[in-house]
Amino acid sequence: MLLIDYNLAPTFEPQQELRKGTEFWLHKLDTREENTSMNRRDFPEDFVFGTATSSYQIEGHGLGGAGPCHWDSFSSTPGNVVRLENGARACEHYLRYREDLDLVAEVGCSAYRFSTSWARVMPEGKGKVNTAGLDFYDRLVDEMCARNLQPWWTLYHWELPSALADNGGWANRDTALRLADFAHVMADRIGDRVHAAAPINEPWCVAWLSHYLGHHAPGLKDIRMATRAMHHVLLAHGLVIEAWRGQGLENLGAVFNFEKANPGTNDDVEAAKEYDGIYNRWFMEAVAKGQYPADILAGLEPHMPNNWADDMSIIAQPVDWVGVNYYTGKRLTRGVSGTFGDIAELPPHPPVTAMEWEICADWLEEFLLRVDLAFDGSVPIYVTENGMASHSGTDDLDRIEYLKQHFKAARSAIDKGVDLRGYFVWSLMDNYEWSLGYDKRFGLVHVDFETMERTPKASYHWLQALLKN
Ligand code: FCB
């Protein structure tokens, strides 16, 4: 049994100098090379390797008759997004998807994780359908199949149609019902060919990051709106699973993101536990067990929608697989107000990525074990996102090292009995990194955002050699 010990060796050193970027990281590369060589045969033959992307981050939301979404307005409000950048053009994947799918196939992947833009297909969020949008996803899935790539479909990766945002967005229960309608329309068109599907990417980001921390659209900082979103996004998950099963779809999953919650100092154990509860336990336990963690519910209950408990059986319908998105962990301390949810971040320990996200592959292994435990070892698990932002251009040795270490952690989880079946690297190509704009490059493939030229990086060639070996 895996015990989560929040007291484990807090290593906070207030005066520690933060060393960022490639120089520090490459130093580690030299010393670790021996231990981290990887081979395709380290993983089972039917293990799925893929790359992941999302619609708003790559397609070009200004193309093809998509309706406005809340990222368009959030990004045009000063202070929200670096240089007011938006996804109007992004990587022009809407026009270049064939070339992009060639890159996925040529690297040796057997799967591609993509998402469908709600506002592209239903510009008003409900009712009238934009035929060009539906046709696009139909072609996209056909082109995946033509390249022997399993289509791994995420229904909603964050671009809420503005018309629904105007109605209260995720704070409004109706949005969950409307997502189920969208799910139905989409599945009617592509459900016959998708290999696996999940309703929502990262419910924590949809709810807490966007309605309490205010970092993502709609940029709210409101505990009541956040609490409602925390519940409605899960209700949406359940309603979509129900709709899809009714349509005969199979292989339906849930994709959560996880972040290691480290106490910044010995006094911060409670703060870290609360962070862990809001981030890592709330969504997973609702789906796995049909209940919310009591310590977090105690903080949120005053703001929960009426009769929320009646929804728990919809939320907790069995899933066929669970997706783990993992990048990093945080060093935490109680915020100055001392109130529930007010948790501050202390500086990360090096090495860090270009996002200043602390790098620690062991935490990936820990989460794979935790998820396995939460679902009683009964559900296959996939790493649905993992990767790093780097400033090292096409010579991204740091990303190679990062991936090696995380692949190794995944292998180690398998050795410990986790039914891990696949791994999707975030991301296929550099793209729109939400409120951080186009500076944070996560791609295996470099994108010149002026010319739209795609150039495979060293990490792409490394992965290709690994997969074709
Ligand atoms: C995840 C998101 C994805 C991307 C990566 C870096 O949380 O799902 O869209 O932004 O982080």
C-alpha cells in the first residue's frame, strides 16, 4: 500500500540560488547518460507511444468559421496573456494537418491525441452546427487512420464558446448539459473511428486554475464560481460518458493532471495537503469513488450547488482507462490570508524547465502508483501528457534527457505492477502555450510562427531512433 507522507524530507532552502535553463541541465546530462539509456524493448510490444496536441493551441481558431471562444476574449484583455497573443493563427494546423500527421507517423508513433474545438463545431455552443468544422475533424480522423495512427480523442480542451461563457460558463450547470450535446454531435460523426475518447482535459485547470487562481480563461478569482466549476466539470465528464456509451462508443477514459505538493517548510504540511486535495484528490476520487475528499469538501461546501450529491453516481460511472498528465511539483506554503485555498508557491528547486517548472521524474512514478491505487488496480493507465518547455531550439538535448528520465520512471512503475499501457509526449510541435503565448516551446518539432515551417528537433530524431529500434 502506498502511503502519502506529507512530512517527507522537506528540502526548502530559502537562500538557495536558482539555476535555470540549459547550462545546469546539460551538466546533469553528462553525469547521468549512463543510467538513462533507453530502448524500445524496455516497454511491452503493444505499449502505445503517441504525441499530444489540443485544438486551440495549434489549429488557428480564426480559420474555418469557428465561433468566438473565451480564450479569444481572455487573451485580448491586457494583463492576461503575454503580448496579448491568441490562437487565431497558432500553427495553422487547420490547413497543414496532413503534414503534421506525417510527422507523427514518421517519428514512429502509433497514436495521436488530439482535441475537438467546441466553438469550431458549434459556434454558439449549442444548436446550429458549422459543417466545415465537423468536416475538418472527419478528415483529420480519416487521415490518422490512413497512417495507422490510433485516434485518441479529447472532447474538450478548454475553448468554451463565448455564448456559453456569457451564460456563466462552468459556474452554470447548463454548460455540462450542453457539453453532452456537443459530445453526441461529434461522436455521431467521428465515433466510429476513434480508438479512445475522454470528455475533458484536466478538470483542475478548467475549474481551479481558471476560476480561483484566474490564470486561464475566464480569469476569475472567485471561490464560489470556482467551487461550482469544480463540480460541474465533473458532472460534464459523467454526462458525456453516459451519452457516448448510449451511442455505443467504447474505450472511454478520464484525463487528470497531477502535481506533487511539497511542503515548503516543516510548517507547511497542512498547506501542502490542502493543495494536494484540491489538485490531485478532488477530481480523481470523485470519479474513482463517487465521493469528494472530506477535508476539501469542508472548505468548499458553503459554495457547492444545491443537491450536488445527487450527481455523484453520474460522475462515478466506470471508466475504461485513466490518463495521467504530469509535468512537475510545487513547494508550498500558506498564503497570507490563511483562508482555505490560499496557498502560495515558494521557488522551485533546480533543475527547472523554461516554464520554471521543477523537474522530477520520481514524482511521475509516484502518481502512477497513486492512480493505480485509487482505482484499485483495476483500470489501465496512460501517460496522456508529459514533456518540457525548453529554450534550446532544435538542439534540445535537455528535452531528450527529460524524456529519458520520465520514460524510465514509467518503466519503473510498470515493474511495480502498474498497468501502464502508453505514453503521449506533449507536444508534437511548438504551439500556443495559453497565457504564456508562443514563447514556451514544448514541441518535438520546431515551428517558425512567421513562415509556419516545421523542423524536427534533436528530440524528434532521438524518439524516432528509439521507436524504430
Ligand atoms: C497541460 C495542458 C496542455 C499544455 C501543457 C504544457 O496542462 O493540458 O494544453 O498547456 O500543460
